[in-house]
Amino acid sequence: MRGIKIRDNVPKRVGSQRVCTAEDTYAKVRPLFQDVGITRLSDITWLDRIGIPVYNAIVPRSREDVSVYTGKGMTAVHSKVSAIMEAIERNVGLLPLQPAETASYESLASAGRKVVRPSELNLELLPHYRDDVAIHWVAGHDIVSDEPVLVPHCAVSLAPAPGAPRCYRLVTANGLASGNCIEEAICHALAEVVERDAQTFAELISSRLPHVLEMGAMGARPPAERLSALQARHPQVDMATISPEAQRMVEMFERAGVTIQLCSMTTDVGVPVMLAVTREDNGSGMSQAHAGMGACPNAEVAMLRAITECAQSRAVDIQSMREDFIPADASGPGFQVYGKRLSTVNTDVWPWVSGGKSISMTEVASHVSDDVVSDLWFMVDRLRSVGLSRVVVVDLSPPDLPVKVARVLVPGLESWGSDRSKLGPRATGAWNAAMQAATRGAA
């Protein structure tokens, strides 16, 4: 694998978070349809009645369980590019990836090699795995220490390599992202892993823990104000304070008669992570609620991403074409929790209640820059501030690909909120601390 060279600066296109316009990106990737297997783009915007653009890229011969890749954006071309880039990054993630080493973690560590121990990533290990069992490894690059490091092959590639056992129960695309350049791809991957970490914290601390405590499962029921304080950890956002672009999209939901709520899921990491949720009685068997999340150093951009993803979620449900779609009246595996639809909505719990607190968008710390590299190092610095000192990048880009695809691994970040795989020390520590604070003195 190639080493990663981060440039000193990569200016964004004026008015954009990317290095070139969506139109320019579309011109680059449109010739790739045959190689990727995309047979058509479909506009599914008006399957719903919101009007925020949503497109599908259809890959009938996809090598994974999903053959429909979906994109969203503020314009049709942004939505098209979003769908195409998702199809490209998943296609690249499924390409055969030659292992750099086949050895046990113990043998590599004892030889002084820089290596990420499989248990350091918050993915559930298979029962047969031990640190003295030989597995495949891939060469990555730690952009914090600027040195090569070996990472488990099955934490990087979506396609298993024969010849050695896997170590994880789950194959995940978390941290797999694309961009017009490697820095842009890394930025998008970093934002995704930070978002999944924040999703885990929000679900555990503001949603599940108050319910557990209210039911008396941990002893005496804490005072109501302490339960509200847990919900307020991830507060609602005052919609009068969001940007004009975000307000315009919120009004599109409201004109359609769809209730929408916005929240901040930002954690101690300090990279803005926003949530948009909607609810509507769609009839028996249909999902009654939808959600979208967005993460970006710029809080306003994170909010726009959350709102557009919420619109995407609704359109995808109405279309019901994606293979990972799980109807409200059906069951599915835990790792596909993101695809499970809700048959009921409890409006008395987070995120529908504020815990007595709502915030202005100006209260969400935001890093506004005109450079992709500035955003990249901002996120890395925020991760380091909470003790997450390794950011490993694997450049998966085929040499003839006009865009870049990267996998980013941050040992210690959580992902249980999206994959139900494993809770790590950050999440369990936060749960225990919040529970102790809420139950202190309760009798």
C-alpha cells in the first residue's frame, strides 16, 4: 500500500466543502459507470412530497448484498454525485486487496512492528480469534505519528481474502469514503467515524439510560430532573437560529405536513454532529419515523447534511428497493439496525423531548474554513484531545481512478449505535459515569 502524503493546503471551491464543483466531479465519474457496474441513475425525489433531491445509482451485479446506492443533496447534481460516489467507494472496497503480511498479532508486536491490535477496534471478535492466531494484515499510515502501521485486513477490505481466518464477526463500511483528492476522502471518512461514535453516545446516554433508570432497573428511580439532564446532553436546536438554507429545507418538510425536529449529538470530541428526525403516521407496516445525521467541522454544513439525509431516508423507504430495508413489522440482524423501520414513535423520549433545554446553533462550536486540510487536522486534533491518538489511513484508490477512496480507522471510537457490534471503553465509561451521577443519593 502507498504511504499517505497530506499536502499543506487544499483550497475548497468557493461556497463549497469540496475542491471542485459537483458538476466537475460528475464529469469525472460519469465515464466510470461501466467499470463500477452502474446501469442507471434514478430520481426518486418525488416518490415523496418533500422535494429535496434524492437519487439512486443502480448496480445490478453488485458483489455485496446491496445493489442500490443512494445520494442526497441540495441540488439534483449534488444528489447524483453523492449516489455515484457511494457506489464507487463500495466497489473499490470490494476489490481484491493483497495482504501485506500474514502473521499473528503477538509475533508482529514481539518483533517491534507498529500494529493495531484487533481488540483495539470496537468490532466484536470471532470466538476462535486469539492474538497468537495468524491473520491477514494491510499496511496503513498513521497520519498522527506519520509512520506506517499494520491493521487487520478484515477491518479494511469488504471482501475476505483466502488463506487466513477473519478476526471480526462483522464486515463494516464505517470509515470508507471517497473524494476528489485523498485529503477530501480522508475528511469524509473522519466525519463518518466521528458521527457513528456520536450516534452511539446519544442513543445510550440520552435515550436508553433514562428509560432504564425510569423503569427502576438500577434501583430507586432518580428524580425527574436528573432524567431530563440526561436527555439534555444531546439538546434540541432552536430552528429559528439555523441558517437560511437549513430553514428553507425545514419549511419543505413543514409544508408537506411532516413534523421535523433538529438536535445536536456533538460529544466531547467537539466535531459538530447534528441529527434531524421526522415523524408521520404512514399507516400499518410503514415506518412512522425517519432520521438523518451529519458531521462536519462546520456545524451549519453538518445540519444541512442531517436534513438532506432525513429526506433521503424517507424516499428510500417509500421506494423499498434497497436489500437492507427491514419493514416495521419484520425483524432483521442487529448489525442492520440502521435499516429497521419503526412501527411506533414514543414522543415522550429523546429526541422528541428536550430535557428542558434547547440551544442556538451559535452554541455549537464550529470550525469554518476554506481549506480541506484545515478541516482534516481540526478533526484529528479534536480526536487527540480526548485521548484518541491514532488515525490510520489506507489509500484504496486504484491507480487509474480519477477520484480517491480511503479507509480510516480510529482505535477507540465507538460504532455500536450503527452496527450493534461491541461497546468499547469510551461508551461504557460514559454510561457508568452518567448512571452514577443520575442515581447518586437516590433512595
